Amino acid sequence: MASSTDSSTGVDDEVRQLYERYQAAESDEERREIALEMGKLDGRRHADIYDALEDE
């Protein structure tokens, strides 16, 4: 169970970093690229959740 907590913390850190980059972005194109990265990260997070549920 600790590994899901560890991976969750890592994802939270990635989200925080992406959000900070998004806030500091100087162009719409840069914000768009960061938003795409956020979407990919969200997809990975959901996949991790579903994998954990299957293991229960």
C-alpha cells in the first residue's frame, strides 16, 4: 500500500510543477503544451487508480 502513496506523492509533485510552469508561461502555445502534459499525467493517475482497484 505504501507504493501507491509514494506514487501518489510523486504525481502530486508533478502536478504542482506543471501548474507552476503553466502560471509562469509567457505564451498561449506554451500554456497549451503544459495543458497537454497535465492531461497525460491525469490519464496516468486514473490508470494507476484502476489498477489498484483491480488488485483489491
